Amino acid sequence: MTKTPRLAAFAALAGMLAACSDGSGPSARSQVTFNLATGSVTAPALSQGNTFANASDALVLDKVQLVLRDIKFKRVNEDLCDGESESGDAHTSGMIRPTSLHEDGGEDDGDDGHADACESFNAGPFLLDVPLTPGVEKAFSVVVDTGTFDQVRFKIHKPEDDSGDPKDVAFLAAHPEFNKVSIRVEGTFNGTAFVFTTDLDAEQRLALATPLVVAESMQNVDVTIKVDVSGWFSDGAGGLVDPATANAGGENANLVKDNIRDSFHAFRDDNRDGEDDDQEHGAHD
């Protein structure tokens, strides 16, 4: 699917999410738009484009795609989302107690007019192209009940043709190369072309350094998910690993999975510049 049809699909998704309200709650809600950016939260975004090199190796990333589903916002002063238990291995960014993901196949309840512990959107799977140049790209939007939220959650999802999930079946009909694959990367390593895939299937829980306030007066709130792809194929000691060695069964498969889990950050970004609005305001005070 080309970028334009994919963005159109996201727009349709946003419309479906907005239509999920049962009409029983208050009318005051706001739209939250998710953007994607590439780079570290502590360094400029990809100042050298999509090339990473050291004295011995050169890695070029031409395309990075990932599959996401099930967006959640956790309210402040809540430990668990509806239906969750205190056990599990969800990956958490920030000092928040990890819990397990509850997959009940329920409908979206992000704009149902109720103060749920988590505003949830059991939507997707859908395919995102991670931008490999500076700046941000709009990914999708959801409509959220008003409140204050200190964590964003989503699932890096591995669609499966034998899962019995009709959403997976429909997705794979359009993207058969993602059967049992959640992330796909194309590029070159020392001049040799590679295709890296992983079956990583994990919930990401991204703490917001400053809680996100969704107020009745707001028309739109922007949240940027920044993905530090520069660290995906790092050996942890300043070197690079060959992505071909990180495919399923490869010697670096688990290393790269861990690097990917640690590479996501989220923050409010109403001016869509790829930087945390609260940190920028603090720097100007």
C-alpha cells in the first residue's frame, strides 16, 4: 500500500473510532493525534539522515515499518486498566509497575463518556512507516474523554493468519509479508542488502514526564511517539551488529528485540516539531 492510501486508511480509522461513542456520555471530548518521529529524546533526530557508521561498519536504513494496535491512555492515580492483573511482562518506560495486557476483543471505549481507568482503543492492526528524516509525520487520531493521563500504551503486534482474529485476517490480505511479523526493515550493511524481520509481540507502556491533560476546551492534542532506530542494531558497546544476524534464530535476535523495546518514547508535541513541549517551555522559562 502506498503512503497516500495508507494515510487515507488512518483517516478512516479515526472516523470509526470517533463513531464508537454510545451517545450516553458527555459531549465534551478532544481529539488526540499521534505523530511518529525518529531520533533520541536526548539528541537531535537523525542529523546524518538514515546512515549510521563507526570505524568498521556502515548501516543504512531504507525502510522501517511496524504494526501497532490497541492504544490506551492510563489515568493518573490508577495502577491497572480495566480487566488487567498485577502480573505480566509488559515493557514499561518509566517508573510504573508493569501489569499484563488484557485482550478481551471488546469494542473501543475511549470516547464512551465514562471515566475508565484507561481510555482504550482496541483498534488495528495497522501498518506505520517510521520516518527516517528529521521532523514528524501524522499517523492516526483518536477521540478521548476528558481527563489527565500519565501513560500511553500500545501493542507492537504480530498478525497471524491462524490466530482466528478477523482483524488479522483482513490486515494480512493486504500485507501478506507481515504474517507473524511485527517489524520489517530494509537496508544495507557494509554495502550488502538485508531484510530484517521480527516476531516481537509486546505491549509498550510509555510514561509521560508531564501528565497529558485533555480538557473540554481543547479541540486537538498532539502526542509524538519517537522511535530511536539508531539503537536497534547496536551491540551496546559502541559497535553495530549485522541485521542479518538478528532475524529469527540468529545470534543477535534477542539483543535487537531488547533494543527495540527500549527505543520508544512519547510526549506532548502540539507544535509537531518532534520535541517535548514541556521541556521546550521549561528551557524558555
